Amino acid sequence: MKIKDYFDLIGKRVDEHYEVARVAKEMGLDPVSKVEVPLAISLAEKSVGLISVLYPQLEDKRIINRILELEKEYGQLNISVALQIAEDIAREKFCKFENLLQAIEAGIRVGFAYVTLGVVSSPLEGFTDLKLGKTKDGKEFFKAYFSGPIRSAGTTAGCVVLMIIDYLRESFGYAKYDPSEDEIRRYVTENYDYHERVNNLQYLPTEEEIVFLAKNLPIQITGEPTEQREVSNYKDLERIDTNFIRGGMCLIFSEGLAQKAQKGWRLLKGAKEKGFKTSGWDFLEDYIEIHNKRQVKGGDSSPTYIKDLVAGRPVFGHPGSPGGFRFRYGRGRTGGFSAASVHPATMAITDDFISFGTQLKIEKPTKGCAVSSCQDIDGPIVKLKNGSVRKVNSYEEGKKLYKEIKEIIFLGDLLMPFGDVLNRNYDLIKPGYVEEWWNLDLKKAGGSVEDFRNVNFKEAKEFSEEYSIPLHPSFIFYWNQINYKGFLDLIDWVARGEIKEDSIILPYSSSDRERFAKGKRALELIGCEHEVTLENVVLKGETSKGFLSNLGLREGELERQIDELIKKISKDGNVLEVINTLSQFKIKDKSGTFIGSRMGRPEKAKLRKLTGSPHVLFPVGVEGGRLRSVQAAVEIGTVKSEFPNYYCDSCKNDTIYSKCENCGQVCRKTSYCYVCDKTSADKCTEHDNGRDFKEKRIDMRHYFEIAKKLTGSRIEELPVAIKGVRGTTSGGHSCENLAKGLLRAKYDLHVNKDGTIRYDMTEMPLTHFKPVEIGTSIEKLKELGYEKDIFGKDLENGAQIIEIFPHDIVLPACLESPDERADDVFLNVSKFIDDELEKFYGLPRYFNVNKKEDLIGSMFACIAPHICTATVGRLIGFSKTQSLLASPFMHAAMRRDCDGDEAAAILLMDLLLNFSRKFLPSHRGGTQDAPLVLNSKINAGEVDDQILDFECEAYPLELYEFAEAGKHSSEVKVENIGYRLKNELDPFTNIGFTHGSEDINSGVVNSSYKSLPTMAEKVENMMNLCEKIRAVDTTDVARLIIERHFIRDTRGNFRKFSMQVFRCVGCNEKFRRPPLLGRCTKCGGKIIFTISEGSIIKYLQKALDLAKNYGVSDYLVECLELTEKDIQSMFGKEKEKQEGLGKWV
């Protein structure tokens, strides 16, 4: 199917869903009688649609058309577009606002939405207000307010919005901000307070940087108080509203302005060159000099990836330590866009801690990456307990060997896409000499080979002789891992050996072992496979041939040859250089660069559940008890909570639904005056106020019986506990119809805050798949438009490789996961939707599915945290992993990369029927993660710009040559998405990959971090693994676990013990102090601690054991002992218990 036909098909399917939902919504059974998720395809539509949530008057086609005109004039995603549309809206060219300041604010929000691709909530929730302040001489200046959700905008967009605000300030003639000395010092104090007392900033400017920026700010950067902590100094300032720490201000000042000033200034200069007049940020040129000086000096040199170690998540390599992951350029079918790959055998020999979808925190070139498996790379090299050294070639072999492994000498390759190095503006990382590099050398010399990954020694020798190219990587070793002395020890040992048939036999009897120990260690460190027998060390077959050729040795007497060899070499030097003087072939460096890493977040795939796991957004108050049970509330008879005000003119009754549950007539909203405690049709004229909700007691039995009748449910068919919510948090306190909860409970489904059912998953890219990997038949795939494989052959069997379409997704169905599988969940969701259409709305069933295969082809909405635009997805199959597998374009449309982030999938019909903005919390951040807009067509130029660096072709030889020379990544020319868009080529098809994989489901699919039940077991397995890995310093790991996790947790809980609140076991009510009655004042239940002694001491003994077993510093041991004494002074020392001898027998 051609890509245009595919997009047309997706659009048609989406329209069908909207039509069904439109008919259902018009029945008036929901808080709003229309579908509340508008379609938006272009960036202009998404940007305007997002801000129209606040300002409905912006829903004007002229604004969208104006943005499209500006894109033609200035270029797509250019800052000039944002500046001009912000000014046009501020000047009220399209619609009117209450006043000029509101118009300017609306313009800022639309411009901000444009630079954030119209998908994140920052323009609504992060930028919160625009007010006017007074300068010292009485002129008006701008005060821009920011809150915590500004983080979702990204650091560059955070810097750009400040420039948009100042551009409008200057355009409308407002004065510059004139900070006082105290206000400047407040910026310094508050940013450091936030970083040290609240949360680490990605970038903490120096005091010099903050002072320079603050004294030159053209607008006041301020914000709402986000923390319950006051600043440590410079309080009670007249022009600053609060003494509390303003998190949003700190984020945009440090991470946005200070960190991204150089990039922001470059963008703004481009706009100035196009004629935009703005001068407020001209001082940034001087600031950049100060900033760059700091960068040259450098800051904390300790590796950031390892600082925030979490107990139970292993370290796989300290920075640059030999034996860690070897960096390798390439991208598999499940790689790219911040996702890397390791060999399945590596997953096995790391005790299953690394799984498909597990996040790795890495030393470079990115901060982190998600991991998949790939068989076309090198696996680990391990030393067994009997002294033998083996290359592990499969997951099954690794699992079988793990208990016999004494040392992991090399972890294996970390396959990292070139596009990710380029995107991070990184210098090229030197790789080891690998098969694909060798193949490029061969092609350059005029040769070719059918399978460059599988070449025997005879062929490798002939290729090197005929084409004068280096020896094939399969027959070279990690020579630079040993020093010159180790090399001499090795050849001294080899001189005592002999060659028999295809094997090298080296002496290693009990009397020889001490003498040749250093030579043996050198043999291990160069990664040479060998087997230890009772009397000898044996190098067999191809390994022995490669070893001899590296040393320039032939069959025959070894001692005589080595005597001649020693005469050729200098008395000291680089071992690899020495090897190249001895061998008749060019021997390249096999090591390259080793990357330090540790385990980050484990993979995830599970149904999302709110606190209490509610089935319905219906308040049950305290009457629902601790479990928030609808049935418990029904037994009591009534519920007291805040409900919306509706009145049925036909029945003359108040109700909580928009449509009368008794007569079916549409009800009207009424207004409640909390001053005179009266409800009327309109606002109270006497007090000029009115709420559309009220705290009242309702007849719970009445609403429950109506719900049962509506759904045709019988008591015996319902679950034991149908769960509601304690109370609603939306502005109007709208609630769902209780009938929906009964239907969800029938299928054990749980509702999210917006009325939908969500399934959360780790994000992973997928560019190509095999039908057998996703469990979908050839016939079904053909129905979906998959007609040919990547070689242009007709689709005939399950092993063919197919390129994925941009909107298509593969959901997880992991048999080993302890959580709900996506196939089971969405099978139930589809049945719930059908029941809802039939029983609640009185419409025909839509899905009619009986098994998971029937779901293939269903439409979904995919959304990531912190964004508010969902993207349409089409289900094409299920994998055995715990990841959302989708095209990189899908992830980019959600403005996420695949470095361990997660996203959610919602059945599209569920979204259109059950989502309502009326359910969203009214507090700050309530619209984050809410699908306010739906994107039904991915435009490659309007997604996250990281996609522009996604490579589309095989790598050239110059990549490896430039990397060897230490050049910058920008010097390598590889066709990528950016190139295709620039040259008007199709960005969606014919995207290649460099490394294949037999099965994307191979290797570990559920990490041991998730399967091990207790923290003690996780830490024990973690330390056992770390002891095996050559690249890991176990003492440092033990120190980090204690410092960064155990001691912080212990001290924190101990401190909170004296400040804790108390909880009722019956209704979960919280009390600052225990009531004098000794029981709950609401329900009479028992009062208990919220922090117990057990939660304080749970890690203490484990920390002491780690300190003792791994030799951490005396200072850290004393810190632990002092903490233990403090705890014992509070709770007393545990009494010794007398135990019977039987326990120890």
C-alpha cells in the first residue's frame, strides 16, 4: 500500500469512530453532549486547538491559515512564526479579549504552543499568568509567572518563550524590568535552595551567571510557590509575591535561560535578521562568554549516570573501565531514537537484570537509552570457575553458564545509532574494529563477500593477502588490554607450548600455574577463548590459527620461533604496535571505547490505576470506607460529597446527572450561592456568585438501582467491590454515570482521571518486523495494507521482514510479566465498550470481538506523560515484550524519545465516548497527560526534531575513519530524515537498518529486578553480579547504595516519624494529631501510625552488612552506626531471643 493510501485509510477509520461517538454523545448522558477531543492534523491546528481550551474565541480558521502563511514565509518551526502569530493575536486581529494584557497573554500561549509542537501542556500549565509590575520610576513592566509543568516544554522551548514574552513587551511599549540588588540575590538564593533542598536541576548556573542574567532581565521571571519551603534568605521583597520557593521560576531560569542561552540567542538572531525588532536579550552575547568559560573550567568530574544509583539495579561498568560495554555503531530493527541493543547472551550473563525495554543510564553519548536485543553483534566473554574462557553466543548458553561464571571479562557490544551521537552534537566515539567496518574496507579495495559476518580463517587470510586489508575481526584480539610486561609474560608462556593438529597446547599443571599466572591473565584479558584441562590450557581450531597469525607464528616449534620474534621487538612499547610489527597482516584495535553504565528504570507494561483502583469517577465519600466501595455506600444508604447541580423541569427534582435518570429529559444547570445557601437558575444577584456544584447528601441506593437497571446487572453478577472515588477534584465536580462503573467492574477494568482506561508501557522503536514476531497472520496483514517485504517480494510467510507504517503499533503480551497483558486488557475494554454502546447508549455493538486476534486493526490513541495531544495508532499485533513498539515517527509525534520513557495506549472508541475535560483536576498540572487534541496524521516535519537525525541508510567507511581520527559527528554525511525532508523525499519508507535480529522477542523479556520479590534479594543478586563484572568497582557500588539510597531512606523516615500524621484504618482519614477520643472522629475507626518502626529500620541491617562485606570507608561505617544508635534511642535495642538448637541443625 502506498503511503498516501495508508494515511487516507487511517483518516477514514478515525472518521468512522467519530461518527459513532457523536451519535452516542448527543444523547446527553455525559457531562458534555459532544465529543470533547477535536481532530487536529497540522501543527497550526494543534497549537490553536490547545490554547482554545482557555480562550474558545481562538477557534478561528483565520488564525490557522495565518500560521500556515507564516510558515511559507519564514519556514516551518521557525521562531519567527511564533513571534509574529503571538503579535497578531495580541493585537486582536482575529478575535477580542477582555483587555490588552489578556490578549498579549493569549498571543504568548499560542506562540509557545507552536514552538512546543502543540502537544505539551506547558502553554496551559507551565506558563500560568502575565501581570504588570511597577519600575522604580513608576513605569509598567511584565511579570511572567511559571509553574512546575514548564519542565514538559523542554529546555530550549523554555528559553524561547521568554523571548516571545519580551518581544511583545517591546512591541507594545512596556518598560524593562529593573531588579534591585536584593531581587538579584533572591534569584541566586532561590535557585540554589531549589537545587539543594528540593530537586536537582539539570543545569545549575554559577553565582556569576545568575547575577549577570538577573541584573539584565528585560522581564521579571517569577512564579507560583510550588514547595512548602521558604527561601533561606531575601524574604519579604515588595515586588516578589511569596517567600516560598518557586519551582517553575527556578526551572525556566536555570534549565531554560541559563542552560540554553546560546541556542536561544542563535534562534532570536535569526528572527532579527528577518526584520523582527527586539533588543531585550542582546546582553546574552556577553552572557554566553561567561557561560562558555564555566564550561571550559568544567564542574564536577564524577559521572552523573552513576550518582543516583538505586539499590537492586546493578552497575555494569564504571566510567571507561575496560570490560564494560564496547561501543559499536549501528541500528537494529528495534534501535534508534535513543534505543540501543545488546546481545541476548549479555542479557543472560547479567542475571536477567537487562531485559527488552530496560533503561540503561550510560556514560556517553546520551544520558540514557532503552535496550533491545540483537544477535548481529558481539556477545560477552567470560571466565569460568575452572579457568576456561568462553565467548557466549546465545541466551540459552548464557543462562546455562551463569552459575559457573567467575568473571565477566567483556560484557559485549552496546549497539548505538550514529543518529543519536549526531543529535547530541557529540564528537565521534572510537569503535573497535568490527565486521561491518572490515566489509567496508573490503569493498573499498574492490572485493566482496556473501556474508561478511561469517568468514573462516582461510577466507580471512586470503582476503587480507589479496586486497591488503586488515585481518577479519573474528581473528584479532583485545591487545591493548594488556601492558608490555603482560605481553612478554604471555609469549614466554607460549614459547613453552606446542602445536598439535589445530590446537595450541600450553603447560598449566599444578606446578606450572604460579609461574605462568601472569601469562594466563594476559591471555584472558585479550579475550582469547581457551579451555583449561588438568595439565594444560588449550586453544582450539580457528582461535588458535588467529592467535598464531597475530603473533606472526607458524606451525612448528614455538620456542625457536619466539626466540626469533623477541629479537624483532623493542624492549618496551605499545602492545598493538608490537603485534603489527610481528604479524604479516594489519591488526586493528578491537577494543575501541568502553562505556560505563548502570541499570535505570525496569521495563513496564501494566494497566494504569488511580489511588484506590476505582472503576468509576463517582464519589462515595467516607461512606465508601477504606476501599471506596460503592456497595458499602449503598448499605449505608446515602453519600455526602460535592456533586454538580442539575434540575429536571419535568420531574421537578434535583439530580447529579445532565439527563434525568427518572424521565430521560435533559436537565438544566443550576447555580448555588454558598453565602445564602440557596440554589437558583442563575448567579445569585445579591452576592454576585454562584457555583455549579454543591456539597450535598444523595440517595445512593436510588442511583445504584438506576445503574443496575440501565445495565441489566444482577447483584450476583457484580464484583464484591465496585470502587468509586473519595471525591472529585474537577472545577465543577462532574461525575461519571454510575452505570459505567458497573460495566467496567464486570471486566475488572479501572478508570483514569479523565474517564478513559489506559495501559502504560515502555516506549521502544520498531522500524521493521516479521509477522511471526507479532503473531499476526499473513492474510490479516494484507488486509491492513502490508503487501510486500523490504525486498519487494510478495508477502507469503511469517519470516519475511516488513517495514512498519508510521501510525501502526505493536502492544505487549508478555507471558512472564506479573502484570496484566495488553491483549487481555483490551479484549476486555472492547467488550466493555460494546456493552456501554448497547446498554448505556442504546446503540449497536461496535467491536464484537471474541479473541485477541479479533483486535488486530483496531484504532488506538497513544499519549505520553506531560503532553496533551494524543496520536492515532492502529494495532497490527502483539509482541512478547513489555514495550509499546511503534515507528520512530509515532514516538516523535508524542514528543518522546526511547531512552526509558513510557507512553499510554487508549482504545480510540473509549477515548471518544468516555473522555471529558469536565473530569480533569482543577489544580495546577491537571491537563497534563490529558488528550485535549487528537492527531490523526503524522507530519514528519511537525514532530520532535530529534527525528531529523534518524538515519535511513547504511553507514559509510568515513564514519569509522573519522571516528578513529576523533572528528566531530557533524563531519560525517549519512542520509537521514532531515535530508529527505529538505530534498522533498518520502521520509516514511525505505528506512534501512544496519544489524539484523532473528527475533525481536529473543533474550530477557522480564527483568529479574521485577521478578525478585524483596529488596534484600534484589541487592544480593545485584552485588553477586557486580562482583563478577571486571569493569565494576564493587566497593564503590556498595558505598553508593548506602549513601544514595539506604541511609537517605532510613534517616528520612526516622525524621518523618516525629512529624508524621495518623490514619484511620476504617475511612483512611488523616489526622495531624491523634484525636482526644482515641478513635476516628468521622467513622469511629482505629487510629494508627502512618510511619512505623519497621519502615525506618528496613534497610539498616542490609546497609551495615554491605559496609562490612565490601570495605567501605570508616566514615561511612560510623555514619551508619550513629544512625543505628539514634534509632535505638527512640525504639530501644532489640532484645536477644533465646532459640532452640533445632534451628541451627
